Amino acid sequence: MSIRSRTGYSLPVIVFAQFAGTSLWFVGNAILPELQPLLRAPELTSWITSAVQIGFITGTLLYAILGIPDRFRSTYIFFVSVLLAAIANISWLFFPVKAESVLVSRFLTGFFLAGVYPVGMKIAADRFKTGLGQVMGFLVGALVLGTAFPHFVRGIGGQLPYRTLLLLVSLLAVGGGVLLTALVPATDPPPRARRFRVQALVTLWKPSPFRPAMLGYFGHMWELYTLWAFLPLLITYVRQQHPVGGLTDPLWAFGAIAAGALGCVGGGYWSSRIGSTRVARYLLTTSGLCILLTPLLIRSPPLVFGLFLVIWGATAAGDSPQFSTLVARHAPLEDRGSILTLVTCFGFLLTVVSIQFMGWLVARTGISGWLFYSLLPGPLVGILALRRAARSDG
């Protein structure tokens, strides 16, 4: 039986809700050109992103320790979390524009997104026992499109005021939560669901069926969000060297990030033929090659470099749903939501280190293609981890 016939309207609704909720993630980066003159803080690029990541890390850790994803109905958790994240997203508009209020708003937005992204994956994993790689491909593809969406609105909206953009994205996020709660039936938590034990954190570092996928996911995260965070600076640098008409910088950024959705969906279909482990390993290898080629291709004509960014964006994000699939597939049912949340937590902790390291390099040397070599350890670690899992993948 096909995925479509088994899902009815549930899968499209879950995918849309995930897209709408995660559009809150990078809206701060999309309005950064207007914020920097107001705040007089040129170093804000790395901290705007890191504040969301740190909030998300804090939220996922708390959600996991309290066992929230496994103790309560997932659709309700999703709705309450996305509502609070949307409120946090616009909260700083009611105060004087200061770096402190913006960063607190971004932190709280990330905190409540802990009940959106990993909980959305749990909702999908609970409903689709087979073809999970394809389902996760759609779901993470929605996250990627949600991440890119503020850049798209910024690109086509021209001089759209940043306040309007924030309000639109918040309304979209709440609308997705309403649809999910209204149209996707809530399921009762497993009878054995329990409060996540703090000492169980240690089990993540012991040999387990999901450990190779977890380590591969960590390598993937070292690369992905730093690429997304500094992509606008890289595009601006290239277009200053090769000025051409046509697409604006935000639309270039949207295209490169949104290409990840194609990688997620395409990788999902591919996984049904060769397995999630192989797909993830091939995509990690390709994105690693893109890192190596960046200093060379940064000097190429804009259209060539644009195509290169599409390939890099597709492969850097495309392996994410396969890692989520492998972790969800091998995690114990009664703790699945907490384990997914906890693995996501540590993955995003690595993104903060990577983003801040890149920000430190940029502040001292300026943007260049060579700086992106700092992302190379991510794909290398992921590839090595997945080599051991290839034989056991179904």
C-alpha cells in the first residue's frame, strides 16, 4: 500500500504545520540588514542565529528530561509550543529596539521550537511504520523550506517592513499548529511512557542500534546551520566580485537553502531502494566535496556558483531525514520522542560551537571560501560513523 493511500490528508497537514512552525527559525537573519543599523552591532550575525540554537538546546533538553514528548499527546504539545514560539518571535516589537531584547526573543523562540521540530518527527514516526524514510524526507524538507521562507518573502517583498514580516511569519506558524490540532487525530501516549531519567543521558554514548546514526547526525549538524547562517555573507561577497542583474541576494539565499527540500524528498525516495544509511553517506560525501571546492568555485561566474550552491544546499540538508529515520527506527518505542528530542538537542549544541567558530574567523579575516573548510570535520565524522552501520541498514 502506498504512502499516499495510507496517510489520507494527515501527511500533508503534518508537513505544512512543520513548514509553518519552522519558518520562525531564521526570520531574524532575514531582517538582519535592517537590524544592524538600528542596533549598531556588526557582530550580530552569529549571535542572532546562536540565540535561537541555544534556546532550542535548552528547550529540547528540558522537554527530554521531563519526558514531555512521550507523556502527553503530541499534537497538543506541538500546538502549545508553536503558539508560544510565535508570541516570543514578536515579543521584542513591544519594547525599545535593543540587542538584548532581540536576543531574548530569539532565545525564547528557539526554546519553544523544541516542541515543534522533534515533536513533528515523532508525530510522523508514530503514524507511519513503513516508508518512514520517505515520510521523514517530506517532513525535514518542510523544515528546510520553512527555514528559507523568510528569505523568500524578503526577496519578493522588496521594502516590506521587518515588523510586517515578523507578524506574517508568526501568523503562519500559529495557523499550521491550528490545522494540525484540528485535522490530525491525537493519539494517546504509550502506556509505558515515563519521565525521562537524567541518568539515561549516559546511554546515548554507549553502543546502541541508533548510535552510528546519532554520530552521523552530529557531523551533519556541524556543517548545515553554519552554512545557512553565513550563506548571505558568502553570496554578497561573490556578487560584489561579479555584479549581475536579476535575482536579489535574499532570493539567492532562499534558492540555496530551499534546495535542501529537494534533497530531503529525493533522498527519501532513494532510501526506499538502497536504504537510509547509504543515502545519508552518499549525501555527506557530496557535501564534503562541495566544501573542498568552495575556494575554487567562488571565483566562477555567478550562474555557475549559483548552481554549485543549489547542489551544496541539497546535499547538506538532504541527509537529515535519513538520520532521523535511523534514530527513530532503532530507538525504544516508549522513549522514542525523548531520544529524538535529546539527539536533536546535542546536534544543535554543536551548531552553536560551529557558528561561533566561523563568526570568530570571519571577524578576524573577513569572508572567504577557505573559511568554510572549518565545516569539513562534520562530513568526515559522519561518513566514518556510517561505515559501521551500512551492513545493518534495512
